[in-house]
Amino acid sequence: MSFNVKEIETKPFDGQKPGTSGLRKRVKVFQQTHYTENFIQSIFDSIKAEGSTIVIGGDGRYFSPETVQTILKIGSANGVEKFIVGKDSILSTPAASNIIRKYKATGGILLTASHNPGGPDADFGIKYNVSNGGPAPENITDQIYEKTKTIKSYKVIEDAPVDLSKVGDFTYGPSKVQIIDSVEDYVILLEEIFDFPLIKSFLDAHADDFPILFDGLHGVTGPYARALLIERFGLPETAIQNCVPSPNFGGGHPDPNLTYAHTLVETIEEKNIPFGAASDGDGDRNMVYGKQAFVTPSDSVAIIAHWADTIPYFKKGGVKGLARSMPTSKAIDLVAEKKGLECFEVPTGWKFFGNLMDAGRLSICGEESFGTGSDHIREKDGIWAVIAWLNIIAAVNKDSPNKLIGINDLLKEFYSIYGRSFFSRYDYEEVSSEGANALVDNINEALKTGSLKDTVHTSASTGTQFTVSDIYNFEYTDPIDHSVSKNQGQVITFSDGSRVVFRLSGTGSQGATVRMYVERYVGPEAGPEKLMEPAAVGLKSLIEVALDISKLKEYLGVDEPTVIT
């Protein structure tokens, strides 16, 4: 049976340049006539579409089902042999990475704007992942962008829409379409990584004194959390909340931090819950939080690395290396040094970790932006991080029959060995692009002239002095493909080892987002009382100096950050 391929005339749209996490814009932008079609055709023009297998999924946000049908129309017309689609258009980003790898797909198109709000007036995104399951590298995203600037037409095949609510095998035009259970393959993967019997045994034994709570923030991880926590580990329904995916994320902001996951924090504090966790809209971020115990993402990945030998996957295969994004605290560097492992500092963006993983030089890595993961896939993985913590807690308690060890106990033990990298991030979201660029220009001028070097700055409230030792723009040469990434963030270092990092973020859909990262190291000799101080106390002086040096409030015209983590 032949199918009529139609050529639809179109014109380029400005600004269809995919960033590290794909193309993100407001829904209304994607709903413009030809806009989404142009970008999807440009993806297929940039890969070998003929005879390919393409995975489709996403975080279930508004405009996803319609876009899946658009991908089927255009992909089939461009010769895609098979589509593997998550039921109801849902696949978490880590689950999609696993599907691409497991079924040896050509790549995947993910419909997600990650942690950004959803709904008709909010955000949408389209991201292409390559055959290793990771985000497309720059040579491919650049090619897609070039295609968007010259596109004159796109191809479609008109066929009856595929029912995305039914698991099974279907067709669209000449293409095969397999609708799969969104959760099944991912749960099988985690069962191969972690000690499920140990975790279940611990949770059963401590049902009364160690209840847990997972908050899906109305994002994609709700079904995954239910399958693991309720169905595999036998926890009660009270162990999960906000776990039904919603196109607008329940009207909230699906970002697992202390600001946007406030319902989790409030419930944990109110009910004295010792272990809580949350994940974001597409499932690649995580937050671990217990009663009066917040784990920064920088500490989280370092603690997982420290306890890696309690996890069967690493006990069997060993840990090949550790890595972090440049703004992330250096806690994991200390673990690498103690364990004699390679440690890499890379730009923000998971694709940089993927190269190291594919080369067999990296096992565990993380970003301070609540992303943690390993080489089991090529994306960060929120649920993986949560189960890793449960595996570690179950393992340490197996050797502690008389004392229940919780989150704060693990933090104290870690700091007593390695010291503490006090760390915080200030996010200034949707600020003026002009002001943000002026801020960056001012720091670059100081870098160029050396005007800040050796200058002394005093905290107004504490009198603590900080001497600037260096200022530089982070640049990374990939040790695998030797590609160079420049201008990845401005770093100001101080003589006591403290540092402040400034970055313009590309994860929003409009305006500019400026992130300021502050880090101050305190050695283990400082003692438990000093090491367990709130981050706001340990960093107060440095934050004041950072704001003063950068003139951030003056350039951005704001007094307070949108989010502090």
C-alpha cells in the first residue's frame, strides 16, 4: 500500500536554535502555523531518517499529544521505519535514554521543558537524543539550527491518529508504531542496579520509625515512584504525593528545590518524616530532604560516590571515575582523591559526561542543579538518585543494629572525613537580558584588566575579609573528542580557597536567568558544630562580598533572588 507524501511550503522562523536541553519556548510559540513542523523536519534533515528507529516520549506537559502526532506525520514521510512511543506520550528523560540504548534506536525526540512550568501559557520543548541515549552534541544541534534557517518545505503523510492510550503494535503510514508501557523497562533496569531485597527488608523492618515520602510534583515520575515504592517495596499510599502527571503540573513549578517543592518540605517537617525526596517535570532531577536534613546536590553525588560499594552495580563493575559540572562544589573531588579515582570538571550540560562514559572513564557524576546520575544511561536520573540513597541507608543500617542511621548521620560522617564544602546557588530568573549582559561584561572587564586581582573585600555584617586571588572564564577541552567549549562561566577565586561563579543560564524560555554560585570549604578539623551549621550561616560573609564585587543588584534591578538552593 502506497502513501501520499505531501510537501508543505514554509518559511524559516528566527531563533530556533536548540540549547543544551533542546528548543524551549512558550507553548503559543510552538502553536504557530508551521513552527513545530519546521523544527521537527529540521531534526529529520540532520539525521539518517530513512530506515531509522525513533523513540518518542516526554514529560506529559500541555501540547505533547498533538506534537507526537506531528512527529509521526513528518517522521513517516521522511522514511522512519519504526517509532517506539511511551503510552500517553509519557517517558521520563532517563527512561527514554534507557529505551534508546536498550532497543538500539537511532535516537529519540523528547517533548519536555524539564523543570519549567507547563500549560497553555507556559513552556514547551523539543529535544533530540542520539543513539547513546544522551543529548545531541553540538555538531548535531548546530546542524539542526542551520536547517531551520533555510527550510522551505516539510514532508507529511496524513493518516489516522494513533491512539496513544493503548499499549501495542500499530502503524502510521508505512511506519511501524510500538506503544510501550512507560515504566516497565525502567523498573527492570533499576532492579539490575540496586539491592531491591535489602531495601525492602529495611523498609519493612522500619515501617514505623522510618517512613518515607516522595513528591512527584505532578510530573512524569509519579508512575515510576508508584511502581517502585508502592508495588515493589510495599510501602503504603501515604509514601507518595502529587504523583499523577498533569499537563500543567498541577498549576505548580515542577522543580525539586526548597522553594518549589515546599509541600514536600512542609509535610516532612509537620509529620517528622526522616526521608523525603522529589523529582522534576521530566524526571532527571532530584532533591533528598528529611526532617531538618537537606542534602545539597553537590553533597548528594559525593556521598553516593563515597558509598558506591554498597550498590551492586558498582560493586560488580567498579567505579571508573567521578565528575561534576564546573559550578558544582568540589566535595566529589575529595572523594576521588581519597579513592584514587580520576575526577573531571566539565561545563554544565549532561552531554559532556556522556563522552567520558562512552570512553569508559566515568561512572558517577552530578550537577549542582539537582542532577545526579551514572553510566547506566546517558542522562541524569532523579529516581535513580533517590533509590541510591535508599540502598545506602539500608546498607549502613544493616551494620548498625542498635542505632537507626538517617540522612543527618550520613552527612556528619561524610564531613568528619572530608570536611564540608558549604555551597549555595542564587537564581535570578527572567531578569532583563540587557542587565544580565551588562553584569557579565563588567566581570569580563575586570578579568581583562586584572583590576580585581589581590583586592581585599570585607563583609559588612561580619567583618570577614576575602582577598581575590584569580578571575577567569571557564574553558573545557574534552579529553575524548578534543572539542573546546569556551565562556562556560566566570569564576572568582579567593585566597582562602573560596570561589564564586556567575553564569547566564539557557534553560528558560524567555528573558535571562543569572545564577550565582558560592562555595567555601571548611576542613574536618573544624568539628561537628561548625561543619553542621546552616549553609546560609557558613556562607553569609562570602555572599555579601560576591554581591558587592559583581554589583549584581545594581545591574539586574532586583534585591532578592527568585530561588535560593
